[in-house]
Amino acid sequence: MTARLLDPGFELTLRPMRYPQFYEMYRNAIRNTWTVEEVDFSGDVNDLKHKFGPAERHLIERLVAFFATGDSIVANNLVLNLYQHTNAPEARMYLSRQLYEEALHVQFYLTLLDTYLPDPRERARAFAAVENIPSIQRKAAFCFKWMASLQDTARLETQAHRRQFLLNMICFAACIEGLFFFGAFAYVYYLRSRGLLHGLASGTNWVFRDESAHMAFAFEVIRTAREEEPDLFDADLQAQVVQMMVEAVECEYAFAEDTLSGGVAGLSLRDMREYLQYCADQRLVQLGMPRHFGARNPFPFMDLQDVQELTNFFERRVSAYQVGVQGEVEFDHAF
């Protein structure tokens, strides 16, 4: 019997290649290489000093406080939980590349904080956000609740273990990257629509592109596992996924209440809730499940979310550039 993606073990050989789609995702990720040094924050500092009022400054302070630890949570989960249980070397190649990208995002947000918050005390508070900012603490608690159950599982020996794995990956892909970060990106792109913080928007385009690829990989892992073991995705698991998405929307809405507490012109809490519900419905559809909220996208500035093709006059360069990858692989060669 051919080994399945979530079977216990640690398959080491790439030949014959069982999941060429994961290898192609790895190659595409290599092509989409960027560096933090390419992001120009010089104009952002002027915007923060001269074009932002107290409400907008509060928004940015909360946003960068979330960014300070968000990708670290994702990276830790990737290393501690997802890598060891994804039993295909070509999939682990992609996860290795994703870990690099998460580190790159951490560096991007570190640079962002150092630039936006020159006061060391303000930076210290931002980096300690999961302890001292309730709305961010709540999001972190949500992540640990849904992801930590897998941490003591050494091998996916039972269906219950494999369902835990799927719930972990769904939390990571649909809720953290697909909802928490998409909520954060909405604030960034709203400010971009007003001609503000060009550097943040430019770097976010590349982060957005990376996160979209991470989600595509995770949903392909989930789709493959579901195809190989249809009984895993039973009614109970689907009910847990809906519960998870509802909780994630409420967590992110509480963050919006905090972030927009000063009243930011052009961003309403009602629209933010609908946007979050819209994102949650999109993730459910990607999981092959029906929409739960029936929401629409209230933000026309988010129609530019396909950042692979995004070029606009605020940007210093095209965000869809790729570097060359040399060499070809024939998938029908056994060795």
C-alpha cells in the first residue's frame, strides 16, 4: 500500500516523487525572493510625524504590536508541529522555505518597529504585546488553544491524531494567516488608498504574496489528506472548523474595536466585521465547506489583493518580480 501524506514516519526519498505539486510550490517560492533591504521606509517617517492624528497613530501602534509576534507564532508552530507530521520530503522542502519566509517577515516587522517606534520603551511594549495588550493577548490565546493540542503528539498514529493535525493546519492557514493577517493587511491597504505609508504598503505586498502562497500550500495539504482519508473530514471536524472560524472572527473584531477606538475616518467597525466574515467565508470555501456568514467584501481598496499582478503609482517597484531558477526536474523519473 502506498504511504499516505499523514501516515506516521519520516519518508526521506524524493524518488519516486509522490506529490510533485508541493515541489512546484517550493520552486515558485524560490522565484519569489525579496529582501527587507529593498523596502524604503523614508517617506513613512514623514507621514507619521506630519500626516497622522492620534487615532491613526493608535491604529499603527496596535498594528505593529501585532506584527511584532504574529509571524513568530506561525514559525514556532511550523517547526514544532507541522514539519514533523507532513510525511513527504517534497512538502517538507516547501515548509523549509516557508520557515525562511517567516523569518524574513519577522525581520521586516523588526525593521518596521525600529523605524516607527524610535522610543525604546514604546518598542518594548510592542514586543510584549501578547502580555500587556488584551486584544492581542486574546488572539495569541486563540492560537495556542487550537494549535497546542498537537504539541505532545509524537506520531499521528490514530484518526484522532490526524484530525488534530488538520485542525492545527486549518487554524494556522485559515485563521492566523487567512484572517488575522488579512485583517491587518486591510488597515495597511486602506492607508495606502489615502497615499500614506508607501514603505509599509510596498513591503506588505511581498508579505501578502508570501502569505497567500503559504495558505495555498496548507489548503493543498488538507485537500490531499482529505482525498487520501475521506473519513477524517467528518461532521464533527467540520463543526469544529466552523466554531474555530467564528471564534477567530470575534477575536479579530475585538482587535478592530481596540485598533479603531479613536475613530478613523473611512473605517467603520460594521464594515470591518463584514470584511472579517467575508474572509472567513472565503477560507471555508477553500476547505470545501459552505459559507457560514454570507458576507460581502465592503472594502473596494481590497480588490487589489492579487498582489502577484499588483503595480500602482504608490509603489517604488513592481511587486510581482521573480528571480530565475535554473534546472528542470522530470517527475516521471524514478531516481
